Amino acid sequence: AGNVLVVGAGGVSSVAVHKMAMNAEIFGKITLASRTKSKCDDIAASVKARTGVEVATAALDAMDVAATVALIRETGAELVVNVALPYQDLVLMDACLEAGVHYLDTANYEPEDEAKFEYHWQWAYQDKFKEAGLTAILGSGFDPGVTSVFATWLRKHKLDGIRQLDVLDCNGGDNGKAFATNFNPEINIREVTADAKHWEGGEWVISPAMSHKVNFDFPEVGPKNMYLMYHEELESLSTHFPEIERARFWMTFGDAYINHVTVLQNIGMTAITPVMHDGHEIIPLQFLKTVLPDPGDLGALTKGKTCIGDIATGPAKDGSGEKTFYIYNICDHEECYAEVGSQAVAYTTGVPAMIGAAMVLGGQWKAPGVWNMEQLDPDPFMEMLNTQGLPWQVHELDAPVDF
Ligand code: NDP
């Protein structure tokens, strides 16, 4: 069985580590390391109580490459699963190269002072990983991650290429708070306040954040307003599937959420450049994160379902003309909480992180180089989604999307 080092001890990490422990034949040894060791210990205690599995814990500042290399060597890990923050991606990739181990993450690298959501920094590691004979898997969460694998699966089994792709991310959950984000508030608010951007006719089309709204009737959730947004998988999907004419990403938000973000943005609280406050430099968005509810505490309060998936249109494999498919997963917040003590947004990210790690350790996805999810064989991953708590369904639609 494999030996893994998980870095970061937040909401996503907790789910990934619980699910790894539930698959002990794949994950024989698990070490969990993060900046605040007590958070690792809390997760380890919950894992022990729920599954009986021991998880080793350690304090680690991932920005310190030498410390990470030492910990990798000490644990004998073959794979580092990065579920810390996007700022740690490159330093952890450096540490993996130095220690000679594989790498996996769930979000693209971000410089702290810029919100770019671009892959070029990590794609630049392609040759280094290839030459070292090591595998790096980028974006093994739900979106990016499962939504990319969904697109690849449709392209392998149903469509001879994708002409139009819409990724639809619906969270129909309610946590009873006036305003709270479902995962790290700093990263979440960076995403939603960035310009919207989609791929169309061979170029990026940019529009103001939250300016394009569509009401969509989601299966098992019902009608919700969703907004056009930029999301990092649009870059990798339009690169790796060059036939795509239009690729868009949509996320649902309630009116109260939009109102809060609008006010926070108008008054400067979402800024990511430092300001002087009382003689100290602070970053407004980081301060905002401090005062907002911790997404990890929302699990017990959140009710409802998420529905995340892709609608893809393209020429049918069987030569019957153009077809449109909707492929999605439905996840229930309360069921996730009962199983692993987390709400569905952490669950839908942590489970795919575990599955991606299983693919690397099991050899199905072991290939020297740096890969986005859609570049790898979707079948073994799709099988595990069905058995690990994220079952999917695919339906043919009568026509391409009309919005
Ligand atoms: P959290 O903020 O809950 O957790 C982040 C963890 O990383 C914390 O434990 C934090 O430690 C730790 N950390 C931060 N900096 C360092 C460092 N320098 N060294 C070691 N540990 C560090 O985040 P989430 O669990 O919500 O998200 C985790 C990742 O998953 C993020 O990258 C996020 O973007 C991504 N994500 C991806 C999704 C997808 O579908 N692809 C969806 C949702 C999230 P401390 O507690 O000390 O601050």
C-alpha cells in the first residue's frame, strides 16, 4: 500500500484524509502536515474515532522547501497531496522534485498579490518532472478536477470532440448565516470578484464580474441564478481540447451573497494589495477572512444539495449528428457531514483529491510530467467516483444550451 504526505489541514484536507483512511489498502501510511499542527491533530483524532486508522501529524511551513524535503524523507512518502493554499503550489513542486516524489494539488498556483488563475507557472515545470520521472497532477478537486474528467469521459465515450462546453456549479445549500463562503474565503472572494472570462471563437471574452446571470433549473435542487465567471479549467480545457468553440463556467449565488460581495468590494475590503492600518501593513481580504465564519464550522449547519457538472455538445461518436449531454453529480450536505464531518463543498473537493492520489499510487495515472486532469484516462477515476461517494449520471438533452 502507498505512503502519502498530505499538506494543509483545512476543510478539503479533512475530507481527503478521512477518505484515504477509509481506503487503507491503497493508503497504507498517511502523514498530515500543516502550519498549525493542532489542526492536523484534530483531523487525526476524528479519523481515528471514525475509522480506527492512525494518521501521523507534523508541523510544517510549506514555504520552507528544505523543511518539506526533510519531512518527505523522514516519512518515506511517495506522493505529496497539496491541499494547503494555491500560494504553496510551486514551493511544494520544488520540494517534490528535490525529494524525488510525485505531486498532486487541487488549485492552480497564485501569487499572493495577484489574482490571475493561470497555469503557466506550473506548466513550466513539465520538463523538470518529465526528466525526473515524476508525476504531477494539477487540479484534482471537483472544479477543476471532476468537471474536467467528465468532459474527457464524454469525449472518449459519447462525442467525437466537444464544440460547446458549459460547466455548471450549483450549491443549493443553506448554512443560515447572513454571509459565509463555503471554502477558504480569501480564495473564494478572489474568484468571484475577478473579471468574468470565457473562451469563444479562439479568444478570451472578458466581461465585468457577476454581470451575466441565467436562471437554470438544476436537477434535484430546482431553479437557481447562476453567474458567468472565470475558472481555471477553462484555460486547460481550451488548450487540451482545441476543437472547443465556446467554453464557459457558471456558479450559483443567492441575492444575499451577491449583495454582501458588492458592498465589501465597493468599500475596499476585498483588496489584495497591502494598506497601512495602525502602523501595520495589512491585506484587507486577509483581514476579512479573519472576521468571516470559518467554512470548517459550517458543516453542522448546512442543509441542501450541490449539483455540479458539464453540458457538452459535439458530433456524436455513432455518426448520428450533433448531440448534447449533461453529466453531473448530486451531493447532499447533511449526508457528507454524517459520513466525514464536513459539508458538501469540502467533500466534493476532498474525495477527488483522494481519488487522484489513488490513481497515482495505483499506477493508473503515473506518467512522468505535469498533467491536468483531462489529459489522463477518465475511466478508472470515474469508476472510483461511483464507489467513493460521488456517483454521477449522464443524460442526453434535446438541444444545446440556449443561454
Ligand atoms: P483552508 O483555508 O480551510 O485550509 C488551508 C490549509 O492550508 C490550512 O490548514 C492552512 O494552515 C494551511 N496552510 C496555509 N499556508 C500554509 C503553509 N505555508 N504551510 C503549511 N500549511 C499551510 O482551505 P480549503 O481546505 O478550503 O482549501 C484547500 C485548497 O483546496 C485551496 O487551494 C483551495 O483553493 C482548493 N479548493 C479547490 C476546489 C476544487 O474544486 N478544485 C474547491 C475548493 C477548494 P493554517 O490553518 O495554519 O492557516
